[in-house]
Amino acid sequence: MNICFLIGKIVSEIDFKFIVNNKKYYSISILQIELNNKSIITVKGYNEIADFCYKKLVKNDYISFYGELNSKGEIEILEIYLL
């Protein structure tokens, strides 16, 4: 498990989806963040984080978050803050 702390600007629209798995519903938000060094990373949030992203965030917002880096190079958000 790789923990990372990042600050960046949202450069994509928030993609909000529902996943159904064994009669359970999960929500997921997918967005892309541009860091200070101009690299762009894909970030995912699940359930409560996904709801927060969909309701409160828009393109060009600056956010601070920490999460876990997975093997695909994507980060799952564990905690997020709007700057």
C-alpha cells in the first residue's frame, strides 16, 4: 500500500457512476488532476467521497487529498479537501 498526499487542479469533468455488486450499490467518481509539474493523474473516490466530489467539485477547482496508489497508477481518495 502506497500512501500519497497531493494538491492539484481538476482538469476534467467529474464522471459519476454506480456499480451494482451482489445487490449492493456503490458510487464512484473519476476525475483527472493536474499537479504543479504539469503531470496529470487519474483519481477515484468511492461512496461518500464520490458523493462529495459530485456535489461540491467542478472543473478548475484546486483540491488537496490523500489516498492509496494502485498498480494501474490511479489513486483512490481516502480523504479530500477543497482549497
